[in-house]
Amino acid sequence: MPVSVVKALDATTARKVIAALSVFVVVAVAVVLYVVPHPTRSTSPSDGPDTLATVNAVLNGASAVGLVLGFFAIKARRVDLHRLCMSTSFVLSSIFLVTYLVHHARVGSVKFQGTGAMRSLYFALLVPHVVLAAAIVPLALTTLYRGLTRDIVRHRSIARRTLPLWLYVSVSGVLLYLMLYHLR
């Protein structure tokens, strides 16, 4: 959405749009994972990562870098750089969502093959990653909206909660990819 469109939205309409987009994302992921028919052959990490799985990890990693750079930019009072970094992270995360949906529509879920402590660690990262990935959608959209509309006090307040959660989702996504395909 162009900034002028975002600024034109009143707070009530913005909340409705954010809620609708958040529900849409969660439903889209659920449909792709649980409704869309997947190939009958089992997709295993030993087959190596699908190209889109690697693209997803790169997008998550790049988003995390942008978030960290944006954090340091605002601490240095470089507002324009902060906006650029955070907007870039949002765009990268949005592209990630599209490629994630396409990837999982093609291959379904890939089962983790590790055992023992590695399996426990994988699921200890995965469960909060999944929960927070759903939660980060409305948080990121609200944070972005408040920043774009220059509602700085409320932006800063929610950003303090959004940033660490969004970072966790981005970084844990990369770690889960590495554990799934490269650490055995």
C-alpha cells in the first residue's frame, strides 16, 4: 500500500484492514498446509532443500539484518534510514510469505529427521516460531501503520514489543531451515 493510502486510513479502518489481513494470512497458511493436496511421495530433508526453502531462509535472514540495522539507525536518530530498513524488512517478510505459501503448496510439510537432543531443540524453536509467526502479522502491520502515520509515541510503544518477536521469528526461521536440511 502506498504511504499516501496508509495515511488516508482512519484508525478504525486501519484496524479492520490489519485484522482482515492477519486472518487472511493465518487462513492461507492453514489451507496450504492442511487442505491443498500435496505430492504423494514423501518429501524428506535428505532429498535436500527445495530451492524455495533456501530462498525463504535467505529472505528471513535478510529481514533480520534489516530489523537490526533499523534498530541501530533509530538509536542513532537516523529516521530516514530507520524507515528504509524497516520498510525493506517488511517487504522481504511479505515476499517470504508468498514464497513460503508456494513452497508448501508444492512440497507440503517436511518432517524433521533428527533424534535426541537435536529433535528436542528443533521443536523447542519450532513451536514458539509458529505461534509468534501468526502473532507478528498484526503486530508488524500495526507498527508499520503507526510509523507511517507518524503516530510516534504509539509506534515506539508497540515497536518495543514487535522488534524482538519479529527478530525471533526471522532468526528462528533460518535456524529451523539449517536444522532441517543441513544439521544432522
